[in-house]
Amino acid sequence: MITAPSRKKIAVAMSGGTDSSVAAAILVKQGMHVIGLTAHMWKDGSRCCSLEDVENARKMAWALGIEHYVLNAEELFNTHIVNPFIEQYLRGRTPSPCVICNEKIKFGFLLTRAVQFDCDALATGHYARIEEKNGQFHLMKARDVAKDQSYFLHRLSQRQLAKIIFPLADMIKKQDVLPYAQENSLPITSRPESQDLCFVPDGEYGRFVEQRAPQACKTGSIVDTAGKQIGTHEGIHTYTIGQRRGLGVSSADPLYVTHLNPDSNTVEVGPREKTMGQTCFLRDVHWIAGHPPSEQKSYGVRIRYKHDAAPAHIENMGDNQVRVDFHSPQFAITPGQAGVIYDDNEVLGGGWIDV
């Protein structure tokens, strides 16, 4: 529940989906002055930022009796999200665009607009919690750990957290959200859960990259860990570290992608043990508190969204870089993904994985 009595005018980032719609409904029910903000970021065919989604958000705002504004963020989305996404794949890396979208669009562009609308805070349908202690804001995991989205929020600053509300934080389980919408007769447009990116809803990332960067389709060698060619590929952008299926080579034993080399345009494959690593580096590290934590203890580090935080020691290397030494080897530490550092249930910060 929102406890700060001064937070009376709240902007809600409305995507047209169930979570943000219920977040808005909760705030309206609490007596807040709510307005809806929807960022139009992508063309038709998207999963949360297309014209269809804008229309769904507009219908929800009308049903709730709140003002609704559509804001054009297409150029920003292309500049900060789509173009870097393509560039990372061309470099043999696997990007995390949702992290950047939260930092630059949802809690950058939309938060700025909320302040311009004279709002006290911006609310979203994210599953995470914010706690304030002695004027310091702490980003915490959601109570529903299965739906926790704190991994994607690790680049938020103190300034941003001071102006953010997650109304779903106290609903405990995501399974409670749809019944809430139904009980309150909200005009929800149901859509299936998806782990794919909103701007590539069919999950065909390789084809998306090729459409925007035809030079990605460049034939190269698939080699084993000794450097011997055992096959060919049509572009390293269709592979990622740890991948097993669709390698285009046959073997008596399972093979996994172990390394991508854009300079030689080669894909290296090998047995699963060759994908295991115990050390990586994080670059462009962001600390939520504004400074790194003590190095005198171990922390949990997640190397992708569906990864349980693994115990590790971190060492500050300067220039916003951190060395991570895991207590035990980890599967498929993937360059380009976000490495996020936790102290129990609190997000301390994170950076981009290099190995």
C-alpha cells in the first residue's frame, strides 16, 4: 500500500497489459489523482508498445475515469534500444534490451514527463519493492520470487527510486492480479505470457537482425575447441553462449556454443564442461547507493534473468569495472548480458558481462 500521504498525483506507465492496468486501478481505488502515460515506441506487431497496445491503454484509462496521454518515444526507442541490440549481436554478444528500456524509457523518458505533468511519482506494474531507510532508497526483490523483476531494474538511481511506486508489490502473487481485474470489471485484453522481446514478439531474433543489418548474413566456420572446422554457419548473430539446439553440426555427444569470435567469424562448440566458467568481469557498473559495497563479504550474482543468484566475491577494478569470482563454476556466462549483484533480497547494482 502507498503510505506516503504527500503522494497525491501519480502518473502510471500504462502499457495496455494487465499488470499496469491493475496498478492504475489500485491507485485510483486508494483515492490518488491518477493520470495514464503510454509511450508509443514501436510499430504494429509488438507485444507491449504498439498502436494496439496504446488503444488498450486508452480504453482502460477511460474505464477508470482518468486522463490519458500518449507520448511518442519511437526515436528514443530506436536509438537506445533497437540499434544497440543489433550492434551487440553483430559483435557476438547477447544483449539485455529490457534493462536499458527501463533505465532510458520507462524510468527516464516517462519519469521526466511525469514530473513535467506535476506528478509526485511514476507508478508501473513491475514486480519489485522499494524501501526507504534514513533517506536512502533500496531496491528489493518482489515477494513473489517467481515473478521478481528486480534484475531488470538494477540501473535505477536514487533520484529515480525516490519518484517510483510499484503498486503490485503488496499483492504478493501475480496470480492475484487477474482475479483483481475481473472482480473490479476492468476491460482487460488478455494476451499470453511471453519471454520474448516486445519488439520481436515471434522470438526470431536472428531474422530481425538480418532485416535491419543484412551484412550479418556472413558464412563462417563452426569449429571445435581445438580449432578444427566441423561445420559452417550463416552468421554468428544466430548463436549465443550455451546454445545446444540448432547448431548445424552432428555429434555423438551433445555440443554447446562455447565462444563467438566476430573477428574471425567463427562459432566454437564443445562439451558442456567447456561452457562452465568461474570468473567474469562487469563493465559500466552502476551502484544503486552511488558507491560500491564492501569487498569483505560474499554476494549473490545473477548472470541472466532466469538464473539463481550464485555466491561470489567481487573486486572493484576501477573505471566502473568489477571482477566476479564465483564460489563454483557457472553455466554459460554470456558477454552482453547483465550481471546483477544482490545482498540477500536487495539489489546493489550491476554491469555488463565481459569474460
